[in-house]
Amino acid sequence: MAGALTFLMFAGIFALVLTGCMLLAARARRRGISGHLLGVVQEIYHPTAFESQHEVESQEERLATKPAPSDT
């Protein structure tokens, strides 16, 4: 009986931790900060992907700051 109770406690704690991780990941995706969180890991283990992501972000910034033709 004690072994079953211990197993259920660990299973419950494990389920809570996984649920927390899922909620944190969903929040990061909604806010758009997930790329910055994993940037360090990606730079170390997959440098070409990091460089590509950096290029995409810089292109988005250039498009966002481009003045409208009617402003000139």
C-alpha cells in the first residue's frame, strides 16, 4: 500500500511539472519570446539556425521602420 501511495505521489508531481512546462511554453509562444529564450542554446549547438533567425529578425525590423511613400 505504501509503495502504491508513493508511486501516485510521484506521478502527480510529475504531471504538475509537465503541466507547468506546457503552460509556460504556451505563454512564451503567445508573447513571442520563445525565440530569445532558446537563442543561447541554438547558437551553441546549431549556429546556422541562429544566424538565420537573426537575419529574419533584422529583416522584420527593417520592414517595420520603413517610412510610407506618402511620408516623403
